Amino acid sequence: MPTVHRAHGLRFVIFTDDHRPAHVHVVSGGGEAKIALGVGGEPPKLVWVKGLGNADVRRAMAEIAGSQGMLRAAWVRIHGDFD
């Protein structure tokens, strides 16, 4: 489970055995959220959240929106392609 990014006390993880569509898991404390990376200029989308507060979810969404290029590149590095 490679941590590909850290910000605001959050870990952004891409699992090596995960599935498409491209997404990241955001982990903090005992909580986690799954957020799909935007495709073709689309913004990231919250898929589900368990145990993360609203403020952490907002921070995660903002961080992903500003770091999508790097996160897409990490997905490609781990999974071979983006689609």
C-alpha cells in the first residue's frame, strides 16, 4: 500500500492490487475515504467515506484537486495506465 502523498495530516494511498477507475484512498487516524481522480479535466469525486470528519474530507478533496497530475502519474507508475 504505497503512500504516494502526504498533506494536512492525511496520507494519500494507491493500493498495488486495486482496480479502476483511478482513485486514491485518503487515510487519517481511524478514518478513510475513497476519492476518484478526475478524467479529462473533471474534478475529483468522493466515492465513500468512513470515519473521516467533514473538514478532513474537504482538505483531501482540495489537495487532490491541486495535485491530480502527480496523483495520476503515481497511478500510472503503479498500474501501468490511467484508464
